[in-house]
Amino acid sequence: MQKCIKIISPCGILGYGFPKEPFLNAFHERIHGIVVDAGSTDAGPHKLGANVSIVSRRALKKDLSIILEKGLKHRIPVIIGSAGGAGAKTHVELTLEIVKEILAEQKTHAKIGIIWADFKQQTIIDALEEGRITPLSPNIPSLTKEIILDTKTIVAQMGHEPILKALKQGCDIILCGRSYDPSPFAALGIYHGMDPGLAYHLGKILECGALCAEPGTTKDSILGTLYEDCFTVQALNPIRKCTPTSVAAHTFYEKEHPFILHGPGFTLNLENCEFNEIADGIIEVRNSQYIPDSEMKIKLEGARKVSYRTFVIAGIRDPLLIHQLEDIERKVLQQVKSYFTEIPDEDYEVNFYHYGQDAVLGEQEPTPLKGHEIGVMFEVLAKEQELANSLCANVRSTFLHYGYEGRKSSAGNLAFPFAPSDIEFGPVYEFSIYHLMRITRDPFLLEVVEV
């Protein structure tokens, strides 16, 4: 009988939720691992900079309770990638705290492997001075010592290597700090001796749950099976079905090149892949090629606080105002600047977004406005929260009462959906470090604890 390794991905991100019954039904056959991604940079730098989770604590615990009960009962390793959202120390500690709660409630014990992905500022400074750091892409500026010192939280994406160490030590639960999304899935396959190209390609597909099925969703389970010369993917929920097109399409997901995928220390070449339906809803994939790089590089991610935000959302229905909106916004901003002459221009920024007109694509929007009303949002970014609040209040009051040609009333330019109208957002972060660092040894620390 041909060797096979079966991996369940419960959902696209831990805490997104998933139907319990399809997940549980998968255990009628032998499962070798439950692997779930828990993080992403899709939401921007705020989660890393502010040290907050992508999902609620309640949602994390709900998903983990189902996963751990099944995994520990069947002695199946549970691997969580980018724990807590951004995979920094605070995020991993939150996940570990919840895991301990669940183990106590379920009156069971586990061997937990914790792989930390945090880096000290001095470590990054040393690498910079040694010429081992380069921007991830040409549009990212070069790193400086000042930027590193200004960045309080720095992580790096781990590959499969440190996860292999935890598996070899017999860990029941593996909590990974920031991970390259497919790596926790690939690690399980590589641990069992499977081809790394197939293992990583399968991981690329499984990381988003059932998004590779039709209808696609991140909130449902998917099953991947690795063989020595191919892998298969199938939906666990009967309302979904994988097709060659849906699985191939998801292969292109979040990639800068149609068939080349770069990871920590390797390149995945998918040019010659074949996608075939070998049974109803079971898609077989072949010819994924893993090419080791000549040197090992890992992606660094760091976020720093750059400003504070206050914003207002309002509706506009007056066609006269809509047709001269940008001109009026320029005049409103001029009036605000003339009032706050003591505040340097570089201390703040005011942005306007027109929902229903061009808020998504901006100047690239090909379709002219056809509606009779739009939603406008204006935000103020400033060095301090009080300054952002003050400027936003002035922009709002000036806009609300600004007199424009043809106006038939004396006020009421904006319709506010709620009160108070001004929303104090708080700190704003940017990815200050988004670079590659060359390494010569595994820098990720594995800690093993018995609970």
C-alpha cells in the first residue's frame, strides 16, 4: 500500500471559526496532523505594532477547544503557525495561556513546543552592519540603525526547520511564532519523509482552509493527503467541492509570479504542475519542485508607531456638493490651515475618501460616479492624539458649514450616521522593517514544556 500522510486544516485563520461536524467526520480515517495558520499581514502593521490579536480571545478559545480535544484524544500533533496573529512574544503567550486553560478544563496533559520568532534590536543592527540585510523589494527603502532602534517589535518568518525539531521531540502541541504560512503544513510532511516540493505546495493550498473549494471560504475545513509522487485535496463539508480550477486558482493566491514562489531558503517552481480530478471532488496535484537556495534568508517584519488617527464618516446627497467635492475639500483644508498657522504642515496630514466614487481605486478608477449619494470619510494623522482630535474637529465643522456656489440651505452638508461623529482611533503603525536577513544557522528558539 502506498504511503500517505493526511493533514487537516480546520480554517484559514485560527479563530475564524468552522463547522464542527465536517471537521470531526474526517477522523473516521487516520489523520497525521492538524495544522492551522493563525496569522497574517493582510490587516497591515497594527497587530504587530500594537501587540494585539487578529481575532478575539473568545474565538481563539472556541476553535482551539475543538481542535485540541480531537488532536490529544487521537495522539495527533497540533501545529499552530504565527500564533496569536503576528507571531510575536505577546501573541504566542496569549495562545499558550488559552491552551493551558483548555488542558485544565479538559483534564488532560500535553507536551508543548513553543518556537519563538522574536529578534532583539541589536541582533538586527549587527546583521545590518555585516551587510546581511536587504529590502524585500525595490520599493522598500534600505534599513537604518535609527529605524531599527525606533521599532520595538521585530519578528522573522520561520521555515519548516525549527518545527521539525519540535516534531522530533514528540511535542503534542506546537505553537509557532511568526511563520512562513505554508511551513507548519510542510514541516509535517517533511517529518514523515515526503517530498518538500509537494509538502510546501500542499501547505500553500491548505493554509487558507476551504478557500480552494467551491464555494470557497476560510471558515471551513479541508483535507490534504501527501503521497510520494503527488498530493490530493478534498473538501470535508459536502456543501463544498474542490475542482481542478479552484485548486489551481488558489495556487496563484498571494503570489507575485504565476508559478514561482519564494520561501525561507528555497524556491518553489510550479510551472509543470498538473491538476486532475481523480474522483468526485478529489484533486490530484503533481510535479511541484522544491529548489534549495544557495544561502538562507528569512523575512523580517517590524512595526513602529508613526502617528495618531482621528476620523469622521458622513454621507453626502446634494448633487451640487458631490460634483464639486474635491474643490470644496481643498478649500476646507486651506481654511483649516489658515486657522492653525502655528502647527507645522509636517506635523499632520488630512486625507479624504469618497465611498461610492473612488475610495478604493482612487485615480485609477475607470468607472465615473453614477450614484446620487456618496459616503465621505476624512482622517487626520498627527504627531499626538490631541492634535489629531483638534484638527479633525475643525475639518468636520468647516466642511459641515462650508458655503458653496448654488447651495440652497445654510448648513447640513454632511449627514452623520452616529454621534459622536469624530472617532478617536489611537496610534497608527507602519511596517518599518520588511526586509530579508541572511543567516547561517537556525535563529529560532525552541522551548518545550509539559503541562
